[in-house]
Amino acid sequence: MYFLYSLLAASALVALAPWVTWQALRHGKYHHRWQERFGSLPTALSGTAGPTLWVHAVSVGEVLSAAPLVAAMRREHPEWRVVVSTTTRTGRAMAEARLVGVAGVFYFPLDFAWIVRRVLRHLRPSLVVVVETEIWPNLVRLCRAGGIGVLLVNARISDRSYPRYRLVRGPLGRVLGQFDRLCAQSETTADRLRWLGARPEQVIVTGSLKYDVASEPPRGVADVAARLTDLPVLLAASTLKGEDEILLETFARLRQSSPEAVLVLAPRHPERFDAVTGVAAGTGFRVLRRSALAADPAAAFDVLVLDTIGELAALCAQATVVFVGGSLVPAGGHNILEPARFGRPIVVGPSMSNFAEIARTFLDAGALVQAADAASAQRELLALFADQERRQRLGEAARGVLERHRGAVGRTMREIAEVMRARGAVVPPASTGVAR
């Protein structure tokens, strides 16, 4: 099975080589420290005598989910050395900015046996913790063979991805069976993991780590915050192609009733910064990129394009209403918990399959507005700006949902500590600060 998997992976790599090269030349992707993807890691990451935990978080969303877990590792077990891998460059930048106290951040290696062996020899991890549903057969197999523990935490199988997993149930079940623990966000995901072949005793429902991410004051965005204070602010978060025009049209209508209103437009992917700036400039509004505001804090703007990494969450504190993107196009939506932490009213479109359970929880609690299409999203956004009482009610309900669902970090840490003990590590009891 593993030979066939590696053969297919190699074929896919060859087939994708022209596209990867184009992305590297056009958008600057993949070439940054490319040697790390082939297992050549910095000397500073070499294994030490103490326990090393390797945490893998593929991109920005997974890094944010991992942040409270990594903080708990550092707080409860300072004797553990924590290293973090990501797949994307934006994920790496977020990890370097947010994951305080880790020994290093590097790019996740290609899942070929010779590369994975090279990384494992270099890091000498006691445990590999994979965030969300990243299942790499050679990594899992070689960890198991080398006596290294492997956990899948914050696991989620969406309605959209589940049919694809079912097509490879047999080989996938053999891979799932080699994990020490599969920590699921919900009973739905737990049931799906069991059906796909995981042993029942492996699967633990720990909840979503996303609920435990602490809200932070808007550090590092004081210049932006100062310009947005006391203004009506529409924050369009993590937008994808096809959504920016809708938000700009909505903003144009908002300005008819609120001439002082400001739009903060935050594209999901850095390679779209230039294009989104151009689209916004074509509307006739005064458009400024956030990076330019740092150099000229007094620069005038109607539309601020957020072209920085790691500031979106903090800027939720300045928003009057937040639209979360990836939901008006069939992309499955993005994380709604960041604005919820600041008690902001949230509007999404119909496509929320990537966060279906979280969205359902918020909808049931009256803490989220889900529009059926672009026209109704526009109507909902404009109506919220005109209704302060409803905004407050939605924001308070959103914050309440967060408070009721906290605790996944403590439950996940207990599973990690148990696996570490089973692997022979001395693990002191956790303080009461982890589990809630």
C-alpha cells in the first residue's frame, strides 16, 4: 500500500511541477526555504536529550487553533521542547508571530519515506501532534515504527470531504489505526473516523480548540485602531475572488446613509492583495493598503486593504459589523470565532461546510446571520448598521457561545500527557490552569 501511495505521490509531484514553478515565479510561493520541504532543517532544530513535541499546523487557521494548545504545553510542561511545522508561508509567518516559546518553525516535509526519515532523525521527536485532518501515511507509519507517538487533534471531517474519504476507506483505515489518539471536535467527526476504520478506543471527543483561542487586545495595530475609533466599520474578513465586488457595492450603499463609514477589506490570500486593491480603486473610493498606513498614519482612505499577516483578528475589535468570507462563493466559509471573541455581529453567506458544526451552533443560539445569497447578505449587512440593539444582541450571543464551549485545550492536553507517559516520558500532573 505504501509503495503505491509513494508512487502516486511522486507522479502527482511531477505532474504539478510546472504549476508549482509558475506559482513560485508569479506569486513567490513555495521557493521560500524550499530545502526544508526535502528534510534539510536548520541545525538549531536538532534533537536534544529532553522530550521534543513536533506540532504540525498546515496554515493560518490551523496555527490559530494550535496557539492555545502550544501555550498550554509551554506553561504546563516547560521541560518539553516544542517545534512547529506549517505547509504555507502565511501559516509560517503566523506561527512565528503567535506561537511564543517554541524552539523553531519549519516547513512540513514532502511525505516520502526518505525525506520523513531524515526529518525524524534530525528532530528526534517523542510525539507528533497533527492539527485538524492532515493524514500523511508515511509520516504516521515511520513514527509508529520508530516508537514515536502520533496524535491527530482538533480533528474535523466536513460534509464536503467525507464522501472523498469514504472512497479510500480501506487504506485510510489502516493509516488511522496507527495513531495513538484521534481527538475529534464533535461526535459527528468521531463517528466518521470510526466508520473509516479507526478503532473505537482511539477516538476521543475533545471539542474544538478554536473556542479556546483567547481574545487579544489590538497590539501592533494602534495606528489602524486610532483611525477607526468611533466610525462605522464594515470588516470583510478573509474574502475570496468574487466576493470583493459584492462587499464594495454594499459599502457604496452604506455610504449613502453613513458618509463617514469605512470598509476594511481583508483578502484571504496574499497573492490577491494587488488585484483586490485594483478592484477597490476602480470604485472611485480613496483606497489605501494597510502597509502604506504604517508609513503615513495620517493618509486618507475610505477603503483599507489589509495586506498584512496576523492583524485581522485584532482588527475585529474595531468593527461595527463583520462579514466572514469564503461563504458567498462555494468555498466552505472561514472561521467566525475571531469576531465572536470581541462580541461583534457576524454575517456569512450560504457556503459554510468547512465550519458546519460551529455555524449550526451559532445559528441555534441566535448568534449568527446566514444569508441565502449575495443580495440577502447585502440587505442583512445594511440592516445591521441601522439597528444597534440587534447588533448588540448578536454580539453578546456570539460571545456566550464561546464561553459555553471552552475546554478543548484541557481535554486535549490530558490525551497528550497520557500518550507521553505511555511512551516512557515523566509527565508531572497538570495544574488546574489547563483544564476547564
